[in-house]
Amino acid sequence: MRPRPPIQGRGIFSGTGLIITGLAATLAALVFPIWSYADRSGTGVDVLNAQTVSTQYGPLSALDREFVTKVRLAGLWELPAGQQAQTKGTTEAVRTAGRHLVEGHTFLDERVRTVASQLGLALPNEPNEQQQGWLSELGAAQGEQYDWKFANILRLAHGRVFSVVAQVRASTRNSLVRELADDANTTVLDHIKILEATGFVDFDALARDMAADSTPPITRSPGPPGPTADPGEVVPVAPSPYPTYTLPPAAASPPPGS
């Protein structure tokens, strides 16, 4: 009897089967990370969805709500700072900048209160700790030192909020917030230019401060919309001593005449 020829490999043990199995394994390795990532919580889109609420004007994100609050806070201290500059400024350029601040934030505060009412958002009624510290610092300064502090503190503050306005305008899905961002962008840019026109802005110190204090990511989400009373109009805050204020001045270099 003749010996049987050896049995040829079949199925996955054949040459063709091994190739197919290898390709399938490679494809699975490529697809699995994408599939598993899509189901992960904590991704940017997941966080956005978790912190967004629905309104008749479009989705309202945590960044949108934070922006509305920041617009209100800006008016609560920059309007009285502008009023003060019109009497304490030693140059016409500084007094003119003060008038621009008053006009711009009177307009913006009316707009933000209207938007907050339509969205059901609560607004603050007094400046935050840092802003009260700035008002205190301005209240204590006199003469040319006041001009210098006014121009640099206000220019730094406007530079910080300018980037927030741009981020909100680029990403918001809410029509009211988008319109408010347009108004804020126009107002903030006007104030930046008029402050620079005073001739007191220290651009080197400004660049260092902006680089050292870049806008941090949002770490908490403001509460969702809910019925709230109208916070009322901006009430000027008189500069007063604020002993807990420990933040550095707006610019690092010494003011003129110090």
C-alpha cells in the first residue's frame, strides 16, 4: 500500500488563512482605540455636553455663562474707574479714556442685564476681590503715578478679557451670547486703543504679565439658568483700603516719577 501524501493545512492554519487572520488582527487593533475612545467619559465633547443647558436661543455652555458674568463684573469696576479718571487724570488723554470707559460699560451693562434676564441667569452686584483691589490701588494713587496705574491696570484687564470674548464668539451656539460677544468685542477694542493713546502703557511689562497669566481653562461650571431678579444698574464702588489685596500691580516696571 502506498503511503498517503501529507495532509495539506486547511482553514486558519493554511497560508491563506494565516494572512487573513493577521490582517483581521491588525484591523481590530486599529479600530479598537477609536471605538473605545468614543465611549470614554471625560473627553472635551463629553464635558461640553454635560455642562450645556438648552434654551430657546440655542445651547448655553459653561463658557457662555462665565462670559455673561465677566461682562457684568467688568462694568461693576471699570465704570467707577472711568468716572474717577475724569477727575483724577492729569492729562486730557487720560480723562478721555475715562469717558470712553463710562460710555462703553454703561451700554454693555444694559445689554448684559437684558441678556441675563432672557436666559434666566443670576448676575453679581459687586466687583470681585481682585477688582476691588484695583480700585483701591487707583484710589490711593495721585498725579502722574495715577495716570500710569490707570492706563496699565485697565489695559491689562482689557487684554485678558479680549481673549475670552474671542473664544466665546468663535464657539458659542447661543444667539444672545453671540450678539453680546459682538458688542463686547467692539467695546473692549475701543477701550484698548484709547488706553494705549494715553502714552502711559508699558508694553514690555504688559507682554510679560500676559505671558505669565494666560487664561486658565474653566475648572467649574456656573449654575444652570434659573429665574432671577434683575440685578439693577451698575452702582459705582468708591475706592477704599482693601488690606487683603495681594496681587501685583498691572505692570512690573516702576511708574514714572516714583
